[in-house]
Amino acid sequence: MFDLLLHRARLVDDTVTDIAIAAGKIAALGDIDGPAAKRVDLHGEHYVSAGWIDSHVHCYPNSPIYHDEPDSVGIQTGVTTVIDAGSTGADDIDDFYAITRKASTDVYALLNISRVGLIAQNELANLNNIDADAARGAIKRHPNFIVGLKARMSSSVVGDNGITPLQRAKAIQQQNGDLPLMVHIGNNPPNLDEIAELLTSGDIITHCYNGKPNRILTPTGELRASVTRAIARGVRLDVGHGSASFSFAVAQQAIALGILPQTISSDIYCRNRIDGPVRSLANVMSKFLAIGMSLPQVIACVTDHAADGLRLKHKGRLAVGFDADLTIFDLKRQPVLFTDAENETLQAEQILTPLAAIRAGKGYMTEQGSAEHAFDL
């Protein structure tokens, strides 16, 4: 017997299918007629995708700067998996791990190469904070929780240390099985060209469409040659919207050049969730629909692309044997005015509205889904 059977779920290619779940996994897809403990008919009206993955959040509640609760940025907003991007280093990763075990959202971490994590804005200004032995110990203690490394390479973070913290990060990466390395780019120094030349296949540039002078576009609007070379080597682009790191103008120009993101992420924490401009991953995804990406392209950026980039082998796909993590959502037609991190606006006519999430086979209604009473998980 199936634990849950979703009838007539609409996929992002607008086909309609049934989805059966058993023992926390996707058990069958297609035209399914079998016994189930619970059946939910979506009438072909509501979209279902693999569970949304936010590749860049800050959800360590004890962080003094960027903090939130995992479920506030995760399951309550239709996001089944979040990856905290460097809130914690080796010194506090154990505490963060213990907290996440109580969350309904599936939580992973990118370990900050600074052992003290984000206790201040300049965690890489003191090179003594970059402790390779401490990082190795943390990764050994939590091999299934730490899925990568994080290095914030902007002037306010590295102080007078220039490119050196990134060189140290690459050494730590090589000593620990070549874990994915996410690199924050912002104001220089170091210059983005220096950063890009050090990155290798599987590394991730986050805040890829920021509007700062040290951005991926040249003053004439072309893609920097160093970034072109990095992408050719297999370096990935992540959005990481955040409070100060996303420009409509840069994103529109880059996408017009064919430079699409591999992953759409929010860089969300309590302040930019409540006060904007982030609000939610769904809100950030909707901005990319407004810019001109298709629904299948946008959904891929928070499902299979995200899972592949962080080596989450059992997530990101609607396929038999994969984790029963699903997001149920609508694409609502309504006028909406979006704001980027530069306080520029973009008028749109549609917005993604998450109604429910299924995580490891268990259902959770979002606030919007509960209000609409469209179905009951």
C-alpha cells in the first residue's frame, strides 16, 4: 500500500500524472490505481515539482548577524531543503547540526573556512581563523551534513588579505575530497578576475548578478573574460539574491547574453525575509520569470541543478527511488511589482505561490495553501 497518492498533478511541462509515495520515497509515477493510506486529487490544476532546494540561506538561529529558523525559510515557504551558506565554521558547526535535527526542513551546511563563522562581517581579516585542521575535523564529524565550503571574498570580509583566503580555501577543498566551494563576490579587493582564475570545475560563484562595480559584466556590458573562462571550466553561477547582491539590470543583460544561473537561491535570513527585498525563494524565482526565463528553466534551478551542484544524489528529481520531497504550487496571474537589492523595480504579471511541501513523504501546508483550502495534506 502507498502512504500517499497524488492524483492528477500538473508537471512544469503541463503534462498531468499521478505520484505515489511510500516509506519516504517516490514509489511510482504515471496512471496509478492502487491502495493508499491517503489520496489527494489536485485536479490537474496545481503544479508539482521535486522539492525546492534553496542553495544559499542563513538559518543558524544563534548567529549574531544573519540568523533565522530553518523552517521559517524552508518548509513553511514550500522549500523542502536548505543549504546554510557559511553561517557556521568549525567552532559552532556542532551546535548548528544539533539544532537542525529538530527541523522539518532538510538542512545542510557549507562550512565557513573561518572557524569562527559569521560572528562578525570580517571573519577572514584574521588569517589565523582559517584553520585547516579544524575544518577537517568538522567535516569528519559531519560528513553527511557538510556538503561544501564557503569563502566570502569581498573587501569588507578579507580586510588586507586580498586573495590569500581563497588560496587557503582551495587548499582545504583539495584536502577534503574536493567538496564544492561556494565563493561570495562583492566589492573589491580582491578583484573578480583574481577570484575567477582560481576557481575550478564544480566551484560556485554566488551573488552572480550583483550590481557592484566588481561584477561579472564589463562597463560596456559584456561578460568578463575571466568569468567566461571560469564557466568553460565548469564553474557554476548561483544567484544568492540577498539584501545587497542582486540587480535586475545585471541579470537582464547577462541572461540576454545567454549567461543563465545554474541555481536560483535567496540568501535569505530574518531581516530580508520580513522586510524584503527577498521575502522567499518563491519570490526570487518569480523575478526570474519576470526577466524572461521559462517555468521549466526556473524550476530546474531549484531542483535537479541544485541537487547536482551540491551532490545531493537522492534529491531534485521526480523519479522512482528519489526522496519523496515535493513542492505543490500555483503560478498566479496577478500584477506584482518586484524590487531588487538596488531598490530598482520590475513590473510583472505572475507570481509563484507555494501551497504545500512534502518532505520525506510527510505533508506540510504553507500559509497560502491553508488559506485557499484547495486540498488537505
